[in-house]
Amino acid sequence: MQNPQANPQPTYPPHILVVDDDTRIRNLLKKYLGDNGYMVTTAADAAEARRHLTALQFDLLVVDVMMPGEDGLSLTRGIRETNTVPILMLTAMGESADRINGLETGVDDYMAKPFEPKELVLRIGSILRRAPVIEADTKRELRFGECRYDLARQKLSRGGIPVHLTAGEAELLKVLVQSANTPVDRSLLAVGGESEANPRTIDVQITRLRRKLEPDSRQPRYLQTVRGLGYMLRTDP
């Protein structure tokens, strides 16, 4: 008889999408929430948030109200048409009428800026405890061609076969995965491992990764160069 514990299901940390046009706040929340055990993806505007929502499944959204282009209230209304994911709204508007307006769009909680990161973490924990448990599905992994990237284990496979990555390649791919379908600046890719000592080694690691995940590394379909900026990992729908 097969041992039911032989292949345990992976444990996924709650995945949070932070949507805010303020780079400082995005970076602060990415680090602080990450340090508190959450997996964090960020978006600078509503359009980027929608791309992430198409590719990935999130357990909670943290959304700013005032953003260039489509604002957070409009984004929330659009999300609520098809998605019940919990939403916590951040805004500099602290008047009661503004809070009511936000809650009426379907958000689960509301915090005015400036805020204490610790309080935000406590509120996120409270929302997640009340939220229904989301069953694991294919949005817990990214797909690009024959490759699959497991978000819980942070492992890459191709055609069902595990792909070995060096420490530097693994860190680089992790950053690209967290910003899937969005260009990532080269300066943000020197995050550790082999990249830390010499950012120019990013190009070498990109070449290695392409050989491991592209059908033809000379004509990359998934790990694309974004001229003047950096690189982007394009996933399948």
C-alpha cells in the first residue's frame, strides 16, 4: 500500500499582491511582508496588477487608491466582478466618506497613510483567518512552454523533469517570477548569489537560464530582453 505521506502536498505561504505607484512603499512592503512569512508580488499600476492577476492566484491584495491612470477604486470594482480575493485598501485619504466609498467597492479593510507596517501585518493576518481556504490549482505554478515553476518549492521543471539551477540562477529566476510578464530593471536583478559580486554576471546567468528553459535559446520566447531596461519572463495564459 502506498504511503499517503510519501508525496505530501506543498505548503504555500500566503501570496500577496501589493499595488502602489510609490516605489518606496512597494519596496518597504515587499521586504516587511516577506520577512513576516508572506510571498509578495508588486505592481506599480492597475494594468500591471491585472497582468499578475491573470498569471497568478493571490490570497490577498493591498491596493493604493491614488494611482496614475486607473485608480484603486476602479481596479477594485473591476476585480470584484469576477474575483472574491480579499482586498485591503491603502490611501492617503482619511476622511470617513472616503473610507465608506472604499468599503462600498468591495474591499475587506481600509488603512490610511501613513501607516505602521506592524499594524498592516496584523490586519492582513486577521483578514486571512476569516477568508475561505483557497484550494491549490495551476495558478500556484507558472507555466512557460514545457517548463513549470512551483511557487511553493521555488523549483523549475521541464517536461516533468527537475531542472538544476545554480544559487545565482535560482535567485534570478525567483525575481523574474515575482514580476512575471512585467519588465524588471537590471539593477533589481543583482539580488544575491553569483550576481551580488558582479552585476554583469546577470547576462551570463540569463544565457544559462535560456538554455535550460527555451526551445531555442538563440531566439528566446519566454526569457526576453527588454532594451534599455532589463529582462522579462513571459508566461503562458
